Amino acid sequence: MADRRRFEAEVLVHLDAAYNLARWLVRAPADADDVVQDAVLRAYRADGDRRGADARPWLLAIVRHCALRHLERRGRALRREAGAEGEEALLGLAAPEADEPLAAALRAESQGSLAAALEALPAGFREVLVLRELEDLSYREIAAVIDAPVGTVMSRLARARAALRAFWQAGRPEAGHGLR
């Protein structure tokens, strides 16, 4: 069991980062609240096993795991509600498809924000961008959070940035003139 004061000082100071990651992964504030609550409870129970690991990436890895479990449960519930024939439509609603650049660009243009562009990215790209650019984690810390080699993190981040750039330029054609 965790020492409460140490847990508060080392882990709970990262609640904003935990919520930020959860929000970008599950895309709904109320769901993000649930994910963070679940993650913090799990972190508190497992804090004795942390053994000096940096608290921030450790907590974010737990948040990521909880968010993925939440999305999986939500997907199963949606499929049960829709029945077999509605499954394909629901999968399309869960995350924008990579082959829908025009629809994604229109959403970004209509909302006029970087957030819309991030929302259009596949979850794997979105999570590494959020962890690197918004949460300022190192490649090594991101690798620990997503349980992947550093090379994979670097590759995903490069592809995520390229996809974001392409998305942004598709939504704002004047920005792409002369750039290749």
C-alpha cells in the first residue's frame, strides 16, 4: 500500500497531465474524468511496486492503459446496442478514418483550431503528439508510457507531425503554396 503523503507529492501533482492525456484519448470530458479516477486508484494501489520509477510517465502509462480499456468496453457496448449490421457505422464514429482527409480537413477548417486537426489523427499518432508536444515528455518517457521502443516513438512522432502538417495544409490551402 502506498504512503499517502509521498503519493500525493510525487504522483498527484501530475493530475493535469493525466487528464490531458485521457481527454485526448477518449475524447469526452466525462469519460476522461472516469479514466483518470480509475487510473489514480490503480496507481495508489500499485505505488509500492513503483520502485523509484519516475512518477509522471508511470502514471501516464496507467492512464493510457485505463483509457484503452475504457474505449474497448465502450466499443463492445456500442456494438451490442447497434447489433451486427450497425457495427461498421459505429466503428466509423469511434475514430476518423485515415482515408477521409477531405472530411477531416473540413472539420478542422470549420472549427479553425489545432484541436480539430489533432482529433482527426489516428489514436497512436495523437497520443505521441500529446505526450511530446503538450506534456513535454522525452522520447524515452513516451516509450515507457506506450510500452514501445524509442525508435517506434520517434517514427510515430515523425509520421504524426507529417500527418498533422498535411491535414493542416489540406484545410488551409494557402498555407501549402511553395512548400514540398
